Amino acid sequence: MNRREFITSAALAAPLMAQSANTAPSDRIRVAIIGMGGRGRDHMNFLARTPGVEVVAFCDPDRERLDEKASEWDKLGKPRPQLTQDLRRVLDDHSIDAVTIAACNHWHALGAIWACQAGKHVYVEKPVCHDAFEGSRMVAAARKYNRMVQGGTQRRSSTNMRAAVKALREGAIGDVYMARCIHFQQRDALPVRHAEPPPSTLDWNLWVGPGPMQPFNRNLVHYNWHWFWDFGNGELGNNGVHYIDVARWGLGKQLPVSISSSGGRYGYKDQGQTPNTQISTFRFDDGTELVAEIRGRYTNSEAGMKEGVIFYGSKGYMISDPAKDCQFRVYLGGNSEPEPVVDEAPGEDIQLAHFAHFFDAIRANNRDLLAADINETYLSTMFCLLGNISWRLGRSLAYDPAAHEFPSDQEANQMLKGAYRAPFKVPDQV
């Protein structure tokens, strides 16, 4: 079964040139990359290999990173994109059809909302939002402006993962009652850093954006912001969301009715704020459970994996292993050997396929062709947000998925929405 059949079941900070944004289906799609860190480099390399796509702009508040990635791009033998530190200059350019967002978590939602309002399609990395409110506004903007918006949960584009979900639906392990997500990756202590003036190459105001203004600290720039609540969502939101997305997909669930999360920042004392070890249990209204565990210190593996998902059912269990092309293994009864394993797509590049789905949907103006529509990745991101709220409050929480709130819990409800900083406020109405 081929992919189509499967998915059917300028100067820095200067204005970019404005041209027509109307792109015929046969024309090349003009794309800007927002956020030129490590993940931005990945976007750059994937887009360079994607037919029918022209990368025309790089955007990052750090001029040094812009120059670095532009030099790397030059080596690919392609025309140099325009460079800007301010994403608003990208959005002002009517010739740009789509943006890919690989910025810090706290910029994902507002960047996507502004892009939709500017008439651009959006590929946005996971977690797609930093808090629950802004995530709901992303979905609303995608629908209101009829834009294709896809989240960066790439396993939705895996042929093997799609086959695994199909097998679960067909009863391969009987009635599924629990999914367990694991991500074990050693994270070392952060060095002690003190406030200092930001580098001359960095627009600190733009980097902070909708987050709370604070002194520059090198522990934030350019990766370890993940471990600070003002900008990141910890490992649960960083990598855990990938496996939560697979688990939720396999279970066929949306949002939980109760959440309990425990753990800590074990093994060292440093300036980081998020847990390096965390177990979050999410319970659905029918009693089914999704359990997500991260471990950032020395640890054993589970089921031969240090990252992946295990589904448990009345007849046996299934393992989905991302390290092996997302192949799945089924163990029935008390058998210690799996049923015959079939690799549906050996060597498949799911990240490249994920971008292809995005551009297919743009050309066809068909949201059904998206492998990970924004609403799906938003729902999976919500598990990370809810788990972190439970952990930060130090108690279990009841949640009402219909009302999108914690019943009679004002303290928890206040954590569903950030305090945004002008002029980077997430709008109530998109």
C-alpha cells in the first residue's frame, strides 16, 4: 500500500519582498523556517530534499545562528534564503505560502496563530503549545482561516505505526485497557549561570516574546530552556509527547478525566526547574489508562527499549519500538516469543514522509491528507500540560474534557493559561 492510499484510509529584520501568495497546485510552495537551532537545521535539510518546495527565508532572533545556517545552506548549492530576526517580517511577505516552526515551545502557538492570520499554512513542532489556552486558539485559527496546520508528531507518518494501530483496532491483543509510554534519556545537571547582558547578536526581547521578561541567562540559550517552566515543558513535553501521541492514537482516546503525576529532579541540584524523573497516569471515563514515564538518570531498559509504547490487552501485549522503524511486536498469552514480525516499510524516513503529507494537503487543499492535523497533536500535547500541572501542584486532579477545566479547582485552572507579554499576547479571539 503506497503512502497516498494509506493516508486516504533581505537584511536582518528588514521587510521581505511582498508578492502574490496565491500558489497554483502545480507551482512550487514557498516556505520560511522559523527557529534555526538544531531542529531548524533538520527542517532545512528535510525541505531541501522535498520536491516542489522552495525555502525562501530563515528566521531566528539570533543573528549568529542565522548566519551559521545560511552558510550550511550555501553548501547544498541552493539559492540563499532571506534572513530576518523578526518573524513578523516573514508573515508580512505575501509571497510566502507556508512556514515551519522550530522555535522554542513558548513561541509555537503565537507563531502559528499569526501565520494563519497572515494566510500561511503551518508545520509546527511538538509540543505544539506551551499552555492549554493557546493550544485551543491554534486550532481555532487553523479552522477560521482554513489553513493546513500540522503538528510535528512524526510517528503518525510511519507505515509500521499505522499498521500497528490497525492491528489494535482489529483485536490483535484483545480489549486494550492500558498503554505505557517510556522515554529514558540521561540528562546531566546544568552549570550554574548568572544573569548577564545578552550577546549583541541576539534580540533578547524577541527571544522572550510572549514569555515573562527576565534577565538573559546562558542556561536558557539555546537548548536548556526546555527545563524552565517559563519557556519549556520538561521532558514530558519535549520527547514524551511523541509516545503519548502514539498511545492516545492506539487507544482511540481524546482527553482524560483524571491525572496524577509524581517524580522529581533527582541525582543533582542545579538551576533546572522541571522533573528529570516523572510518572504521569491519565485515566479515561471508561477506566482505560495511559501511563507516561520519563527517566533522565541512569536506568535499565523496558521490553528491550528505552523509548517507545507498550499496549496491554486481554489477550496479550504489543510493543512499538521507534528504534526499529516503529515495528511492532505482539506477544499473546504467556508466550515469551513474539508473533511473526512484519516490517511494512524497512528504512522508511518518517520525518521526510511527514513533511510530504503536509505539502500534499496544501496542494490538494484537503485537511484529511494531513498525517497529524493540529487538533490531534494539540490533544496529545494536552496530556503533557495536564501532567505537569499535577506534578507542580503535587496532587491528583479531576478534569472535565467537555468544559476544558478542572472542576472546582481554581488553582489548577489558573495554570491552563499563561500571562502573555505585550505585544506578544495570544488573542482571546483569533
